[in-house]
Amino acid sequence: MAIQQTPMNKVNTDANISQARAKARAAQVNANAHVLKAKHMMNKPK
């Protein structure tokens, strides 16, 4: 049983890491969009 458990844990860990990366990337894209929007608003002629 212990032999089966280790690879499964590695798979779970890898999945968690890739999920975290995907979330971070999505947050980064979201932040960039906000920055661009803010810059666009600031550059708009009054």
C-alpha cells in the first residue's frame, strides 16, 4: 500500500502546483488588464 501512495502524492502535488501556477498567471493577466485600463483612463483627454 505504501508503494502505491507515494506516486499518487506526487501526482497530487504536481497537480496542485500547476493549478497554483495557472491561478497566478490568471491573476497576473487580470492585473495587467487593470493597469492598461487605468493608463487608458489617465491618458484620455479631459
